[in-house]
Amino acid sequence: YIKNLKPEDSQVSLWGGDAVFNNLDLRLDVLEQELRLPFSFVNGHIHELRIHVPWTKLTSEPIVITINTIECILKLKGGEAASSDSSSLSGAGPKAADLRRKQRRHDLEVP
């Protein structure tokens, strides 16, 4: 699920059971294939991934995996891009929504 794992972006303590990985790029093709969602991934990035393995208490304590900030840019498979930018989600008001509806109708018309 991760591509281009760089040793300089990781800290691993095998005896302590901790591993921290920073600035990871996601393998978008694998995610799309596994998840089969109605959108495709344009970009995917994890800022920090922490894994804690309690070696001395494996049978009584859980392995803890923590993802701190994951960012994904998605695109609907039908066309429009999804964005976390609030201004693009709200459009520019009702006038912009009417303009988008007219554009969609125009795209659907057959000459």
C-alpha cells in the first residue's frame, strides 16, 4: 500500500517495539483495486504512521497502529473531482450551481 519507503523518513526500535514512518506516498492503483469505490484516487499521502508491537506481552496487549493525518485527493469515476477545499464544495453560491447544472445539460445534449 506504500511506495518509495525511504529509510531516512523512518525510526525503528525493534526491542522497544516502536516504528514511526513519515511522509509516505500511497500506492493508488492498489487502493483502487482493493477498495472498489465509485471514485479514483488522484493523490494519497500519510504524514505519520506509528506502529507499536508489545513484544513481551503479545498475547495480552494489542498491536497499535496509528495514522496521523492522511490526505487523499479523489476524482469521481464519472468526471468531477472531489476536494477538501470548502470553497469548491460550497461553489460560489446559487448562481454557480445554476451555471453547473446548465453546463451538465449542455454536455448531455446530442448535436
